[in-house]
Amino acid sequence: MERFLQYSLSHDRPIRLIIQEDDGRLRQVSAVVEERGEGGVRLYILRPPRRITLPEDRILAASYVPKDEGLAE
């Protein structure tokens, strides 16, 4: 998962994430990592457009979005 978060942050590319919402529900989102730090991960979620900050332990899975194989230049 570390690799996907760093890829998005370094290349400003969206990735697919499974996150745990505040109410405990799981949600699949496409998002761009804007910042990582001790306060968590700041994400720009593509649909609906919004920014959130989550602790890293609430990001349960990560992968490339369809048609992206991690070959950003």
C-alpha cells in the first residue's frame, strides 16, 4: 500500500482506495494523495469532489485505477 500512496503523491495521479468512513462503513474511492504526515493522509476524492484527511490505518487497500499501470513519467 505504501507504494501506491507514494506513487499518487509523487506523480499527482489518482489511485483506487478502500477507506473506512467515520461511521465505520467501507467505501471505494478514486483519489489523489495531496499530503502525508503524522496527522494522516490528505486525499482529494474525485467523485464527489472533496478533500478529506484520514489516519493511514483507515486506508485498508490501494491499487492503480483502471488503465494505469504505474508507469507515470
